[in-house]
Amino acid sequence: MSQDNLIRLVSLGDEDGKGKGHTIWSHKNTKKLRGIKLELKKFNPISKTHTVYREKKSK
């Protein structure tokens, strides 16, 4: 797998703000999703619920 397609997804946290800032690394199809920022619902182990993760700039 290529490191070029690697993106960082950062959690927005639950209603109380618990789990905010948790990071998940994933891959993105840049041919189809060029110019689109991903926003996915994933399981957050800190808040123990499904929360929204947004794509942020990789460091």
C-alpha cells in the first residue's frame, strides 16, 4: 500500500466532548475523491460510542 494515499481522521467527540482528538489513520482513493474531505462515523474507543471523524492534514 502506498503512503501517498494515507490520511488522518480526527474525532470530533461525542455530545459531551469526550474522545475529541482521537486519531485513526486510513487510506483514500485519490482518483475518485480528489478535492473531497472525508467525514466518516467510526467507533471511538475512548468514548465507547460511534462518533464522527473528519479528515485533517497529515503531519
